[in-house]
Amino acid sequence: MAATLTDVARQAGVALSTASRAYSDPARLGPGTLRKVLTAAQELGYNPVAARPTAASPQGATVAVVVPDIAHPLFGVFVKAAQAAGRHRHTTVVLADTDFRPEREREVITQLRDRADGLLLCTPWLETDELLELCGSTPVVLVNREAPGADCVLTDTADGVRQACEHLAALGHRRLAYVQGERRSRLNRERVELARTAAKEAGLDLVPLGWQAQTYEGGKAAAASVLATGATAVLTHNDPMALGVVAGARALGARVPEDLSVVGVDGIPFAEIAQPALTTVAVPMERAGGEAIDLLELSLGGARATPRTVTLPTQLVVRDTTGPAPHAS
């Protein structure tokens, strides 16, 4: 069996990403490290040109998965899927949680870029240019972030939000409140604009509310503001916030969905078992975890020729928190 780059890295006593740099960016390595890698390659008979087309899943690699909050159910689903895909390929997946803090994200990436063979950054908070600069030559896949020149896994949330707005308009709703996530969140800014566009196309009057913590408690705190708008429906940044709005609205005497229809975004497992069950835009994060590992493995094995972007569909799942607008009954 022909020697692989993983064999070379093991023989030289360096990380797989370091061995890869010996061929892709040798100037980044010190003379001693470069000599060790090339000597190991020569001893093993490793041929980088011959190996590149067929390598796809180097065994023994370590991939660092970075998420904003492991306690969020959707990120938990993503991480489990990535770990399962990694086990199938004999890849070790390690986890880092940034707690929704850009400064922590910067610190984590800096710590991991030279220790892991590849990075998988899910819903990052830092700006794209800084992210790619921090990663350097370490292979990286971005999830929920599009960046020219990088492998990306995206979800078509725009279509899901469009489905939600059309669903509410068909039920007779005309005024839609939108509960934002945190001010520093790039994803929040993107979803606000998606909601504006989709609401306008559906003939809905959108009322964006202020920033809130992207949690159940944040949604609950926003419930009074939602009711004060006079809107008969509300769309929230994510599902935990939607569940909070339901609880807060009911505590204030509003009925869901008779007085207020509520739609979340994410499709977390708890949405289906909540009382009432939550209508939500389901985002396929389980599939995203597998796709992201696939893309990263191609880079680690040297088979990636040009950056790829994979876009996954979303789907509105209608449950018990949406119904006809009060005036339409």
C-alpha cells in the first residue's frame, strides 16, 4: 500500500497540517521541521503528486469543531453529526465552545490552528477576512458563512423564511413582528434582512423589535413588546426565543395561536414536543455536520482542487403555534 501524508506526518512526529504545508506552503515551516517531513517522505516513498487524486480521508487526523454554544440544541445536533462522520473516517473530532463571544472565538482559533489538522467553524461571529487570516494555511470549512476562496456549507434560510411569511399571509395575517437576536451577531443581521425581503414579498408589514439574548429567556422578555406592536404573528431569530415568546405571551393573557401566531427558525428537537408544538423553519444541521466533515476531509487528503459551497434546503414545519389571524376567523 502506498504511503499517505498521514504516514509521513506520523513518521516525522508532526501534525498532518504541518506535513501538508511542506508541500503547499513550505515557507511557513522552519528549516528543521521541513527537513524532518521531507526526510520522512523519502524514507516512506511518499509521492505527493500520485497521492493527491486518490486521497480522500486520511486516517488519524484531528479536526477541531468550533461552535458558538454547545448548550444550544441545534449546535448539539451539528456536533453529534460531525463526530459520527469523523468516527466513520477514523478522524478524531474535538470541540470548542465560544459562548457567543467574538474575542473567545479569536482565542480558540489561534490556539487550535496549529494543533488540529483542520478547522470546522460553525456559525462564526468574527468577520470573514479575520477568520481566514486567523486560520492561515490550516484547512477550514465554514458553516453558515459564505466566503470566496473557502469551503462552505450553507443552509437556504432565505427560502425557509419566505415559506414562513407566505404561510402567515395565507392565514390572513398582515402585521408581523420580528424578534432579533444579539446585536453583535452577523447571522442576526442576515436574518433581519431575509425577514424584511420575505415579508415585503408576502404583503406583510414587518415590525423589527430590539436585540435580545438568543435564548428562551430572551424570547420571554420580548413577549410584551411583541404584543404591544399589535402584530398578530411573530417570527423569531431562533427556536428557543420562539418558545420564550410563547411562554411570555401566554403569561400576559394572550392565546397562542388564537391571538398570536409564533414561528421560530432552526427546527430544534424540543420544537415538536413543546406545548403547543412550535411551527418552525427546519434547518438541516445534522446533514450540515456530515457535509462539512466531507469537505474538510477532501482538503486534508489533498483531493480538493477548488473551493466548494454546498447549500442545503430548509423546510417550514407547520405545527400548533400558527393559526388564522384573529380578524380572519
